[in-house]
Amino acid sequence: MKQVKHWQDPVNAVAGVWLIVSPWVLGFQGISPAMWTMVATGIVLGAVALGATFVPKQWEEWTEGALAVWLAASPWVIGLAGIEKAMVNAVLVAAVILVLALWVLVTDKDYLGGMMDRPAH
């Protein structure tokens, strides 16, 4: 079996699963826009993170970062900032996703395009 290149990608896949089940665990499944935002974002995140786990590509990390930005902004974009459980969940999970995706982007020599080998001016 092939070694996982970045441990962060399976963790982001787990975050995707959490997003899918979180409306029921946290009790906001009856608020359709919040529930569908979490479920849809979780499905896309899970798919991208699993792809990055098995066939790592730089664009997958950027996509995870973009999903994190969307997730963090979603309570205000779709008008759910007043639903505290959904808002806190979205912002905290978005922070985890973003940190992990950026961590991979700044530490993987293959993704830096040789920036680590360049002398400082």
C-alpha cells in the first residue's frame, strides 16, 4: 500500500464527514439552508481530501482552502449568523481545514516550485 504523503488530507476528510453529520449531532438539521450548506460542503471536502490522500496534487490543497473560506463566510452569506451552533461549527471547522491545507502548501517542496531552494536577496 502506498504511503500517505500528507497526514493533513485524511484529517480534512474526517472534517468533511463531521460536516455531513454535524447538523444532526448539533441539532440544527431542521434549518434547511444551514443543514444543506454543511452537507454539501462536507461531501465536496471529503471527495477532495480523499483525492489528495491517494493522488496528491497542489490544486486539491487550494480547493480545500477555498472550501474553508466559503465555510467560514457561509453563515453571513446565507443569513445564518444568528444560529449560533451552525455559525460556530462552520467557523471552527473552516479554521481547521484552512490551517491544514495551508500547512501542506507551505511545507511540501513539490508544491513550492523550488521556492525553498532559492537564495534570499
